[in-house]
Amino acid sequence: MKLALTVNGKKRKVDVPPMKRLLDTLREDLGLTGTKEGCGEGECGACTVLIDGEAVNSCLVPTLQVARAEVVTIEGLAASRGKRDNRVNRVKLHKLQSAFLECGGAQCGICTPGMIVAAAALPKAPSREEIRVGLAGNLCRCTGYMKIYDAVESALGSHKKSAKRAPRNPKARAKVKA
Amino acid sequence: MRAAAETLEVLSPRTLKEALAMLRDAAAEGRPLTPLAGGTDLFVTLNAGTLQGRRFLDLWGLKELRGITKDGRGKQSALRFGALTTFTDCVRSSKVQKHLPILAAAASEVGGLQIQNRGTLGGNLGNASPAADSLPVLAVADTTLILASSDGERAIALGDFYTGYRASVRRPDELIVAIEVVVPKGRQVFRKVGTRAAQAISKVVMAAIGHRTAWGSVAPTVVRAHKLEAYLDGGGRDLAAAQQLLGDEIHPIDDIRSTAAYRLRVAKNLLAEVIPANR
Amino acid sequence: MGRRKGKERALQPSVGTNVPRTEGREKVTGEAKYIDDLTFPGMIHGRTVRSTIPRGKILSVTLDPAFDWSGFTVVDHRDVPPGGQNVVQMITDDQPFLAVDRVNHQEEPILLLAHADRSRLDAGCARVKITYAPEAPVLDLAHATHVLKQLTIEKGDLAAGFADADVIVEGTYQTGHQEQLYLEPNGAIALPGVDGDPAGITVYGSLQCPYYVVRALMRLFGLPIEKVRVVQSTTGGGFGGKEEYPSLLCGHAALLARKANRPVKMIYDRMEDLVATTKRHPSLVRHRTGVKRDGTITAIEIDLRLDGGAYLTLSPVVLSRASIHATGPYRTPHARIHGRAYLTHTPPNGAFRGFGAPQSQFAAELHMDKIAGELGLDPVALRRKNLLRPGDTTATGQLLEESVSAEEVLDRALARHEAALQRNNKSLRRSKAAGGSKARLHGTGLSMFFHGSGFTGGGEVKLASRAGLVLTRDGVEILVASTEIGQGTRTMLAQIVADALAIPYEWVATSDPDTARDPDSGPTVASRTCMIIGRILQRAGERLKEALGGYDSPKEFRRRARAHLDEKGPLTIIETYEKPGEIRWSDETYRGDAYGAYAWGCNIADVEVDPVTYEARCTRFTAVIDIGKAIHPLLAEGQIEGGTLQGIGWALYEDVVMKDGRMANGTLTNYIIPTTLDTPEIDVEIVENPYRHGPFGAKGVGECPIDGPPAAIVAAIRQACGVSLDRVPATPERIMIALDALEGGRR
């Protein structure tokens, strides 16, 4: 099936089975291998991309469902800024990408694209608790998450005050009294 | 082994009417279509190669199936959810937060944000997993499902919808198009006990409104504890007796995630949490 | 500042600073090429057909005649060429690449298929029929009788030690499988030929040990080393899981590639990776300890059993490390440690961060708490009394003289935890009003541990690792087969070389290993890369500096380098491991200096237990570890935080459910690792107590952090709700059963 997609701000045409996973279309048909497959069951978040600004697992999305949507992948974060760093003649990194580099947020790097893309959908100046909740769908096995929080806080301008707070019991938010 | 994309057929209706016609024709041919919403359950089974269906009906573009509205006032007021209402829609909706906060709570515990952004109420109901987090909430409230077909609509109380493990009264030519929930009165409590704090499959889920409770992951389908309710409505306040009644109504099993004994005990403990005895 | 532009500033050392990691940019932009991101012209895809029973004879293997097999490449054990051997090169020759006439575990490889179209390939796999004559399998340690390997460590006179004791305390402790769960599954691509020579073979892979794969392929095909080339692709985590397993997978890809005469890519999906590849060895450890009333240990007797799985793989080495660390960081005048690895008909267990030491030290620490309980002593005081200090000897008789920090890490961890408590108490009081139903139960637990860096004394001598430097016009290039798997190998080695040469870090080039270019620096395992390989490269740097006749500025280095290249030609310096003279070790008696140096650690876990759901949650975690010197403090902290969380996951969630010898919960949905919301704040302090034979004083860091968390968490749960668990993970189901037993006992 011929489908027209908007990926990283560019119109792209692909000819794929409509139920082909968006993950596979990105990697195989569009050459965007920055989006990774960690599990194929929507658990690890390594395949996270933005569809119309919302984070989704691209291993669970059929390509036909994004035919009229805007898709952003890790490759689009840096490129979307369009600026080049003339000193090294390379595309300037997105602030989250720079922060992951500086703060040690990337180790083996396989969760990193999905983690950064998920972080890009967080609100401005998120608290540490908001970061924890927002990234709960992205597994990392290397870092213990601490340096990822540091990177997100540094990039998104979180207040230092909330940064070091111990985690609230996540179950607490599930208990509602009306 | 993952299902090959080229072996999968999908129809993309532009309107609900067209969708219902496609369902009718497919059912008539004996080649039923599996409705596809956000894909968060369906693609997991496709990727694992455990889904039998090879023909799908893509609903994602149907705007008619979106939106949360509140109808009526006072006693008769109800929330109406389009079947494609996502969990994120539930979490963000001020109507849900105000009138059915346990649904917002349940929705915020379904997978990570990526899943909440795509998973839908209609999909959760249609997929019919006994561990589905939204079902106890819907079951404990007065919830009616609106099923549509080319012949028209019918309303089914959620309590009459399921007939067994992953089985329901929905005909192959029918679609869940909306969910109507009477705005409840009374204290609302939601507790999910899962395998971890996020991205977890439930071991026990409880939703409570006043005396009413509904339970997930403890039987082939979601369980509304009617006998327990009758006991409490009749003024019964003995905790042990209440727990005994609950124990009779649920049928948990051992599986790779937990044990029957644990599920039973935790369900009873949770009951003690929401219904303090002698009060 | 008045400094003139262009004037050279004094060069600051790179070691000890947080330079940008060398391959970091590619990783944050998505440009880094992992194995599944690579393609080659004409490449097709391969898959493995595996056994579906734990043990038995293979009666028949049939390709369904009704299926269209055109375009398929099919490989079985008969495709191993003459001169080659169907044996995975490891410690012993028991494991075949492809089963011949019997299978010894579930998911054992029997047949390989390749096809250009992955859907056709999957369809083909489903049309292979295999029949068996099943035999009764042995599936766990409780039933195992076949000993694969055993060893005994003896010190002093055990009987005399027990005679000195006032009390003898016994205990039994268990751990189950744990999955490494690198987020990039195993994968490899094989290409027929090497450098245009069709007789050779080239393999790209996600792997930790390129030369393990080289030797496996040499053996499989009967090829000399120059006809085998192995290249590491960017690797998405390993934790031991890509130490020995890739030898098997790369062999499979190579068999298919040679038969198809095309490049063949084999990428495991998550489910295949979970059910088929290696796990941490389950353990069963019995302790018998003689103690004086004041807590002084007089004798330690340990019976340690590991479940090796169906083939030996690396079990003897895992057993060795487990046994050497089995007393924990405590002194005893008399000891006997009997270690055994058993055969079971389950997928072979293998390397996993810590390599046996986490299992044996989990038992040691739980046992210390049991002793404290029986003697009515404070667990911290008991530990402090018996900690290894400078001048003490270990169970193998190693005299500890330098970089011994058990007491220091204990003191620092206690102080750090206390400070955190003070901070937290204020906010706790404020939030108390929230109240609610049944209050959660709080507890704090402490554990101590040590971890030998590098292979045992004898092991490093046998490995005789080599690494070196190539002079370039702009600086140097590092030649090393040690792999970057996320831990920061390339960055850290470049820092050491930069400082050894007194040149800027940016002038040191690194790349992923290619065995056609890089010498064998041994496997990237055992917390050895910094201490052992870093030291070799430091020496290579010093020798290169000499070869250039010395210089006093980077500018001068570059001038001399270019002059050398122009006038004398290329310059490569390769150095070999040199054993520090004083290290003595006997593999026969298991006596002597087991490791050149040890990292030392102390963990304190704060846990809360929900009395309604029996769930235990870690709310704060303190880790203090002496690593000699943090070459790159940020990366070192990252190692400690990551290793700690892997330990917390093992302590609370990670449970491999085995049914009929096969992992029954082999999905990421059902094998539970911690998410952000399960992870406490991890508070890390690095202690730098230098080791003179490590580069700039550095010891190992990678494994030590995972040795401590399970015991600290179990101790914290005990304090919270009174139950003494003897195994991990501490699942709510197990806590419920233990609480019931406790209540039953009270009645």
C-alpha cells in the first residue's frame, strides 16, 4: 500500500503493507535506524517516537495509522533545529541530547534514543517525580536512571530544589477519595 | 514468531457507518474482522505470533468514536465515553477527575505514557483481559456499553456483557461505540497490585464505590462482588464474614505472575482497607 | 586574563575528569550502528530451530515436503566442514554448535535456516518437524547429582576452629536464575570470506569478547587465525550475557553464511533471547560458622553449590570466584570452602556481572545477620569486629597489605546514611499528616562485600593480554580488543593513554575492536579492563614516550611524532601483561594471592513493606565503594548506580520461572526489571584508596556494585516486618508466606 507520511518534518512516501509496524517502516524503508527494538511488546520503550507530539511505542503502531500524522524520531530532534555547529561542521544537538552526553545519561546507548524522545514529550521544568512518571515506560538496564534524571533536569530546566527529593510512593497517586 | 505484515488484511473505513457495513459484510461471509484501535494489545499478540485473526478493521481515524461528554444532571447524570477514548484522555479530563476519579487513577496505571497515549477504553473492553485495569472501575459503576451494528444500536449493562474468559455477547457484526457511566455517589477507591510500580500486569485490581467493589485478575472475567454488596447493604459489618463472602465470589489462579493464595489474601486485605468493619 | 591567544596553556590531566565519552555523540543522535542497524549487499536472514524437550534422543528431523523450500539455506551438524569440529570452544569440549543425535536442554539448537525474506523464514521454521525419545531430565539443584567441577579452599585447622567457638551457627541460603537483560538482544552477521580470501570468514556481532569468537570459529571451521576476522558492532549492553554466548551464535551465522555464500544476519527477538541464552547460576549455599560470644569468628565452613545447566561453559571459573568470595570480607583463622557446580538439563548458565560472587556473598551476609541474631549482637558491630583489615589473610591465605578499605567504606556509608536520615526526617514529619490506612513498615539493612579485580593470579598469566598504541600524525590510536559495551572502556582507556603520554585526551583515537587489527587483550569481563588493560596501555604510553625521546609539551610530542613518521616510518608499540612480582597463586591448592586487588563496598538499604499487599519497596539506597581511583568519576558512578539497581532488581523482582526446564516467563512483560518508579534515589560515594599496580591507582568497578544489594534489602525487610527470608527475589508472595510462618510460630 502506498502511504504518505510526515517524518521529522519531511513528507516521505513508502510502499509497505498497511499493518507493517511503524518501527519497521522507519528502520527498513526510511533508513531511520536510530529507533530501536528492545522487546516488541511495548514494555521497554526503546522504539519510542512522537506521533503528533505524543510519545508512543512504534512497535505497536501499524504504519497506516500514521498516514496523516507527524512523526518525530531521534534523528529529527537534532535536525529539527536545523542549526549547524560550524566549528565541527555537524548538526547542533538538541538540548536533551547534549545533556545526556554531559550528565552520563547514555551508557550502552540502546535505550537512549527512545529515552530522549520520551523526555522530549515531558512538560517544561518537570519535577523529579514528573520525570519518573513520564519515563516509566522506558527501561534502562545500565544507568540505574539517576544520570538520566540529571540529564533531563539539566536540559529542561527543573528546579534544583525538587531534584533531590526522595521518590514518593507511586501507589499513593492511585488512591483516590471522592 | 511474529505475524508477517503482508499476510494481514486491514480495512480502513472513513465513517462509522462504513465501518459497520464492513463488519456486517465480513460477518456474513464468515470471515469476521477484528476491530483495531490503538493497537497496544493487538500488536503485542501479533508480535508474539499468538493472535489468530488475520483481518482487521482500523477504527483509529473515526472521530465519531472520540470524546468524553457529560449528559444530564443530578441523579441521572452520566459520563459518555467514545470507544476510542484513550487512557491519556481519561487522565486529562476534568470531568473524569471530578466525577469518576478512580477511572483517571486506573488509566494512569495502565502501562507507561506510551501505552496510555494509544490504549483505549473500547479496546480494553473488547480485548477482555481479566487483568485489564479499567474494567473493575467500569464494573463497579453503573456502566452501559453501546453496541452498534448496521441494524442499529443496543445497550448492554457491563454486568451482562462478558460470558466467560475473553468471551462476550458482542456479535461479529457489532462494535463497541460508546461507554456510558452513571456518575456515582460515595467514596471511590482504586487499588492496583501489580508486578511492579509501573508498566505492570495486575495481580489484583480493586475498584470500590461505597459498599460496592469490583475485582480484576481474580477470575476469568472482572467480578462484581454482589453477595458481599448485599451483605453490606443489609447492614452486615463483620469483616471476617465480608471477607468470606468475597472469597466465595472470586476464583484466583496460580500463574507465572503470582499465586491464587496471594491474590485471595490481598483481595481480602484490600477489602478491609475500603470497608472498615463496625462503622 | 591577559593571556595571549595561541599561547599553549599547561596541559591538565585527563584522568579524574569527566571528559565527553568518545562514542557518546553517535549514541545520543541515533547514528551509532548496532548489529541490527547494519546491512550488507545480498544479505539474508537466519534463524535457529530449537529443541522443545529438556532431554532425549533425536529420532528424526524432517522438512515438511508439502512446504516450498526454494530459496532456503538449511544447516545441521553435518555441515561442519572436514577439519572443523562441532564443538563450542570454551573450557571443555562438551557443547556442540548443533545437536547431533540428542538434546540436553530446552531450546538447544538443532537446525539453522536462512532465507532472504523473514516471513518465509519464520514460516519455514514452523514446518520443521523433530521427533524425540524423551529421557528423564534433572531440572534443579535439589535433584542434581552430576558434579561438573569442584574445588576446595582450606585454611588452618577447621576442627580446632570449631573447638574454639562458643556457638556454632548454621544456615542455608538460595538464589535463582537472573537474566542479564541487556536491552539489545544478541545478534550477529557473518560474511563469507575474509579480505577477499573465500576460505576465510568475517563476523560482526554484539559481543564482549571478540577473541572468544575468533577461537570458536577457528575450531568450528579448522581455520588458522589469519582467516578469521571478528568485528564488534556498537553493543547495547552485555553484563556477561555477551561474554561466551556469542561464540555459539556467531558460529551459527557463519555456518549459514558459508553454505549460502552470502552474508547472513541473525538477530534474536526478545523472547528467543530470554528462553535460549545464559543466566546467572542459581545457588544453594550452606554455612556453618564457629563464633565466640563476643562475636569473633573462629571457623567458617561453607558448602557452595551452583547450577551449571546442561554444559560446562564458564562454570568452573564462576565457581572459583564464588568460592574465593564465599566468606565475604571477613577474617577467619580456619576455613573450609567446598564448591561444586552441577549439571542440570536446563539451558547453560553463564557469565553475569559478579560471576558467582554475588551469590556467595548474599549467603555470607545473610549468615552474618543470622549470627548477630543468635548472639544478640548488633549486626554492624559483628561485622566491624570481623572485617578484613590490612595485615589479615583471606580464606586462600592472601596477605592483605594495600588498598584494604572494608572499615572505611563501612564508616562512610553509615555517616552518609545518617546524614540522609537527618535530611529526610524533616520532610517526613511534614508529610506524616497524610496518614491513611495501615501504616507501611519501615526497615533498614546493611551489607558489606568485596570483589577481586581481574582474573585470579593464574588466570591473568595464562591470558597474557596484549594491547598497544599506533603513532599517528595527530596523536595515537589505541589497539585493543577490549570492548565498549556501555561501561566506558574507550573513554577510560583513552584518558589513561592521554595522561601516560601527557597529550590531550582528544588526540587519542579509539574504535570498536576488529581482530584483523587489534591484538588480543583478553575478554572484557571480571572488572579487569581498567586495572589490567589500562595498566598495559599506560606502560605502552610510557614506552612510546621513550621511543620519541621524551618531550615536554603536547606540541613537542606532535612535532616529534610527525618527524618520526616522516623519517623512520610507522611506529606501533604492543605491550604484554606483566604479573606484579609479589603475586603468588596456585591453581592446584587454591592457595595464595587470588586477586591483585579488591574493590570494597558497603550498602545500606531503606525499605518499606506494605502490610496489605506484602510488597517491599526500596525507598533509598546508599552505596559506598572503594575502586582505587575513578579514572572518569561520572562513568564510575554510572557503573555503581547501574550495578546497584541490577542488584535491587534481583533482590525484589527478578524471578526466572522455570517450567519443565524452560523459562516460562520469557517476555519483558513477565520478567520484571525495575522501572523508574521502582527505583529509589541511589546515593553513591566513591572511595579512592589506590592500588600501586593499577593505572593511577585504579582497581575494578564494574561488578562490585551488584554484590551487596540483595543482602541489604533482605536485612531491611527483616527489620521492617520480622521475617527472615533465605532467598531472593523477595517477592510479595514469599513475604506473605514468611509472615504467615512467623505468625504461626508465635501462636
